[in-house]
Amino acid sequence: MAAFAHWTAIALYLATTAVAALAFSRKRQPDNRLLLGLLAGALLAHAISLLHTLVSPAGYRFDLLAMLSLIAWVVNLLLLILATGRPLTLLILILAPLGALTELAAGYAWGGATPREQLSAGIAVHALLSIAAYSLLTLATLQAIYLFYLNQQLHNHRPGGISRLLPPLQSMESLLFGLIAFGQLLLTASLLTGFLFVDNLFDQHLVHKTALSILAWVLYSILLWGHWKLGWRGNTAVRWTLTAFAALMLAFFGSKFVLEVILNRP
């Protein structure tokens, strides 16, 4: 069952990618029911596969590749929900193949990471909030990259190509700040639960992750304050978003990569 779900998810993610790519090659919107139906099927199969990946008789997997697969699933699920009300084919074209890639990689564990035999309720809540926050802010970052592209097209008086297939700049900018605001709330909750339930967030193997997460929180807070009080938007908002996400990415994945791959520690 697990193997069937694993390969079904990969196949449906790739089919979703193919439908989106074909639409862009023809410069038209795809059949939204077909596109979202394929993505929903991929997410269902991915969820079944993830249950077997993350929970096993040996314990709970929290290694880098397992977390990448889980985050890809959450990001694509959020994208599916958002895409029911607006054309987000470009984001689907980017994220569906990432879903396939992370699901393919989830069968492996770098550095021989050992599954955790026990997981307290507090740590579970902290982990889920962290993953949800990272997923929302990942979508926000992709939105920021698209806004930068669209701003460049408008600045150079070339508003064509794929920009014709996507929502207007103002709608995309509103979506960006909505994602950042909700992601910031989840990041705040993640940090609070971390201080409550993690024994020592400033222990040697956690201090870099904690410091970078706090830095990301501060940068996102400044960005939201600047947007609402000073009217920051456009490329200013894009630069702040990318800088904050870089800090968050180093916090979330950088420490795992160093510990599991370079230092070979679970």
C-alpha cells in the first residue's frame, strides 16, 4: 500500500506538471478542474505515503528528507486551496514537480538519522506549527519572486508572456501580505511553543536555529510594520521577504543539513 501510494503520488504530481506546462506553452489557462483534480489526487496519495514515512515501528522520522516531503505536501495543499479561487498555474508548475521530487527522496535518510521513539504532545504541536509557518512563508516567497518579475516587466513596458495568465499585480500583492501575516502568526506560535516545550532552545545544537528563527521573525515583523505604516510595497517588500525567508530557511534546513549530512548526527 505504501509503495503504491508513493509511486502514485509521484505520477500524479508529474501529470499535474505536464498539464500546467502545456497550458503555458500555449499561453492559455488550463482546464482548472483537470489541473486541480490531478493535484488533489497527488496530495491524497502523498498523504497516505507520508503516514508510512513519518510514523513507523521504529519511531517518528524528523530527518531532513522526511521534513522536506512533509513541507512540500503542506505547501501544495495550501496552493490547492488558494487556486480554487484564482489562477495560480505558475505556482502549480513550480511546486508540483517539487512535490514529486521530495516524495521520491523521502524514502531515504541522510546521515543515518535515527527515528524518535517518543514524541510529547508539546513537541508535536511545536513541530506542526513550525512546518505550517514555513509552508505559508514559502508560498509568500514564491509570490514575492513573481511580483519582482511582474514589476520588472511593467517597468520595462513589457507586460506580456506569462503575466497575462496570472491575476493582476494588486491582487497578487494582497495575497503576498496575507500569506506573510498568517505565516508570521504561526511563526510566533511556533517560537512560543518552542520556548515552552523544548528543554533548552539555546543548547549548542539548537542555538543557531533559534537565533536565525528569531531573526526571521524580527525581519517579517519589520516588513509588516513597514507595509501597514509606511506603505512599503513593490521591490522593497520583495527584498525584505527574500531576506527574512533566507534566515528562516537557514534556521529550518541549514541546521538539519549540518547535523545530519556534514556532522552525521540525528
